[in-house]
Amino acid sequence: MAADRTGRTELILGLAAGMAALGFAFRGRRPGFWVRMALGTGALGLFTVARRRPVLSPPGPAEIASGLASAALLYALFQVGDRLSRRLLPQGEAEIRAIYRLRQESPRPIIAALLATVIAPAEELFWRGFVVDTLARQYSPATAALLGAAFYAGAHMVTGNLTLIGAAGVAGLFWGGQYLIQRRLEPLIISHIVWDLWVFLIAPTPAGREE
């Protein structure tokens, strides 16, 4: 019982830190967005390392293939989501363009480096390796995946961007489910890095190509 209370308290503190990190990144002045995002998510990753001490090892061929396949599947889902959000949400197209305008805040090689080395790995460490992992110790896998996605989406409410909140919920459910099936962070980190670089910098969804 005491362990359960400790886990819940730790989770609440972690979620508060997650919301603060995103608020720090998105609510600050735009020219420093990518640095703030790296600092905020990096701090969450360090928190996870301190609390969970995850053991990461070089990914093997199967984990690399799994990460690449899941990134491709999520990219396909977001291609569909881009079209649906622009059709169903009056502000959908404007909100997607607002997300892609963040590419203008720093040189793209710097954005790519921060996404690949800090932001994507740290997000997986925290949101799946800590949040979903903690939930899975207290609830069924399905409930843990749904709650993890809800918390991930909820943390993005600080952005005020309804489309981004919905996108975070979809991605959170996708990666949370993958984590609960595989119980390995390496494929998720690969998936998140590849997906971030691909959807944000290399081959944006249709609305992003216009920015």
C-alpha cells in the first residue's frame, strides 16, 4: 500500500514536471523555443534516469526494424490525420501551419540535432519509460495505455493548439501501446527520432509543405 502511494505521488510530481516543461518551451519567447524544448525534455529524461534507472543497450536488427516500421505507420496515420483535421476542424489548417512555423526558429541542422539527440529520446524515457511504466504497475495494460495517452495530450494543453493536443494523444497512444507490448525503449526511441525528423523536416504533412 505504501509503495502504491509512493508511486502515485511520484507520478503526480512527474506529470506536473512534464506540464511545466512544455509550458516552459511553448509559452516562452519564440526565438529560444528549441533550446527551451531541449532543456525541458532533457530534464524530464534525467528525472526518469534517476527514478527508474532504465537499462538501454545498442538496438539489434529486430529493434531497428521495429522502430522504423512503427515510425512509418505513425507517419501514415498523420497523413490521414492532417487531411481530416483540416476538413473537420475550422482552425485545423491554421494550427498545423503554426506548428510547422516552429521550423523557422532555428537553423534546420540544429533542430534535427536537438530532436535526434535530446528531445525525442528524452520524451520516450519520460512519457513511456516513466509515466506509462508507472501506470502499468497499477492498472491493466489497456488502461495504462489510455491514461498515458491522455496525460501526454493533456500536458500539451499549455500550447492552446487543439490539433497539436489531438496529435499528441494519437502519438501517445501509439507509442504507449508499443511500449507495453515490447517493454523496450530502444525501438520507441528509434521510432520517435525517425518520425520527428521525417514529419517535421523531411516530408511534412500537406499543410506543413506550405510553410
